[in-house]
Amino acid sequence: MSHQWSTEDFCNELEHVSKLLEARPGSQVGKAALETLKQRLHGVTSWTPSALSGLYEKVTEANLPESLKDDVMNEMDALSASGQSGLQLSQRPQSLHNLPPYLTSNDWLALEQGSNVDGQRVICERLKSLGMRSMKEDTKRSAMGVLLHVLVNLQHQPMPSPWAIYWMVQDLTKTFGHCANNDLPGLKVYPLSPSQLTAAFKEKAYGIEQPALMNVSLAAIYPKIPLRSTSNLLTGIPKPQRSAPAPQAALADGGFQEKMEKFIDQYNEDKEKAELKQKAGGSGGTRLALQDVPSPASAAQPLALPNAPPLPCAPHQVNDKPGLEDFEQMAHDALSSKKTRKVMKRPAASSASCSNGQEKKKTVKKDNASTPKVFGCCRCRGNPKGCEKCRSPGFKGQRFNGRHEWNDMAAKKGWK
């Protein structure tokens, strides 16, 4: 973490530079150290009048050549006339990059125990107490990082969706605008730690409290915060309708817990109505028949006196309503019963249909085998494969069904 120099640091550094130039007047090391000191003077943007007056006194008392004193004085005059001073009151956005160290112990306790709306109010009031009038984007990112850190790591809630985080940023901006301003003049850029602020500034900002100086790493949360509607985190995600600000527990689950509670209440009401209807249907006839007949116990009881205390009523047993665990057990039992069911198999084909099919195939084969194609002729001497002459579709000569027919004809005619 970079260190921001205070007025005491500049005064001590100026004393060391003057001693170095006094010991080695012609050395370039002392002049280079003085130039570095002047550059560091320009790096601080929150010079107060008390700090500048103290630095003027140190330069006047330092054992430096007059030319070097005038050079340092001119640099300080340029600082006091610069528009970058923290004394300038303007509505330009102010930057506070590291918010966790600025929160007090009571702030952290309220963030952990309260809701998301309460957390936004606590952070905005703390920023207003520090003299902030307008938040820069890094200030909004740091504030949202603290809220998400409390939600996920301290309250153990799931991370909200990108659109829910974007709406939380808009709510934070509105809450900041409705908080009252503090009379403390704010800074354009706040240091990384409140320990670098002056004692007078901290007394006006915190009063009797003190910042907790808690260091919390929010680097893993910052990339998940969409500050604008054109953020890459929101591209490709359909924008849901926002009817009302979502409660803290329903930011990520879409109100699942609330819907589950309504379902349980409706289920219990339907169950009670069904039980009452069943009891009325089972004992309705006997009640109608015996409603005018006094029972022996009621006839033997004496009449109650007007001023007598009422008799104690028998305790009415109320069935406990099933909770979420009971519904989970019922769903588990239903799934396990499905697994134990016997799997239905496809019935096998009947033997009659199989035999008919096989017979048809056999008959087709026999028909094809009974009428073979014959190509034998006198030229190929009854060769079953035939020759070019008898294979021709236009052949009109005599065909032989194998070599034996040709041999019989050749024997009859005396061919060799």
C-alpha cells in the first residue's frame, strides 16, 4: 500500500536535506534530494492552511541558501493557488477507494445485524459525515463491495444476480441523495486509511467515535458489480421486471422461501378442511338422530349458578403443521418408491406369428429354387453358367438343364 506524506514527514525530510547541503555544499546528491521533495509536494492534493504555514516556518528556519529557499517558497505558493486543493468546495465527484477502514465498530455491527436497506443507510451516513457530497464510481464500487461482503461472508447469503446488484447500486445512490450533508469540507481524493487524516478532520467527522481501521480485501467482489446498465455483466441476461425492491433473503433465490411458506400454509388449510369434512360426513347421521336426546351425564349435572366461575375446558389438541423437513421427507419417499417399482418389459412375440413368418420365408426360397435360370446351349455343351450366346436376352436356340441333358442328346445323335 502506497504511503501518503503528512506535514511532519515533509518537515523532517526538509531538515535532512538542509543538513546534507550544509555538509556537502557542492554535492549533487543534496540538490537531487531537494528536487524530489518538491515533486512530492505536488503529489499531495489536500493541503490545509495550518499545514502550509507550518511548512513555511520550516523552510524559513532551514539552513539553506537563499536561492534554494526562494525556489521552495515558489513551489509552495503554486500549491496554495492550485485548483486541486481539498479546500475547494465543489460538486465534482469525490473518490474514496478503500471504505472498510473508515467504518467504526458500531457501523460493522449494524451492517452485520441489519438488512440490506439498513446497510445502505449506514454507509451513506458515514460517507456524509466524512464531508462527501458526490460519489465517484470507485466510491460506489467500494460501498457496494462492503455490502456484498457483509451479505455473503457475514450473513451467509448467496451472491445476488447481476441485475439485482445493479438495482442495489441505484438504491444506494438514491439513499445517498436523501441523507443530510455535514458541514465538514470534504476532500477530492480521500487517503487509503483514515490514520492519514488530520486530528481536527477526524474529530469533526467521527466525534467521540474512532474508525475501526479494519482491512477487508474486496478485490474478488469488485469484478461482479455492474455500475452501469451497459456493463458486460448484464449483456445476454434478460432484464426482469422490478415491481418493488426485493427483500434481502430473496435477492438471489427469486423469493423461493416466501413461496414455499405460502404453499405450506395453503396445504395445511386444505388438510384441515378435508379432515373436518370427513368427520362431518362420517358422524352426521348419528348427530342428527341424537341431538335432541339428553345424555345421562348431562341430565345428572346440576344447573350452573349465575355467578359461578366457568368450568375449565378440556385442552384442544392441535395437530402440528408439517414443516419444510416433512415435505422434503415426503418427496424423498416418493422418489425411492419410484426406484423400487418393477420395470415393465415389452411382451415377446407369439410363436404362431413367428412360425407363419418362417414358413413364408421358406416357401419363397422354394419357389425361387424351383425355377432356376438355365443358360446352357449347344455351344457351351449345357454349361449351367452359360456363354455369351445363350446369355443374350434374344437367344432363341435350345437350352439344356445341365450337362447331363446335353450328354444324352449327344449320345443319341452320335456326337463326340
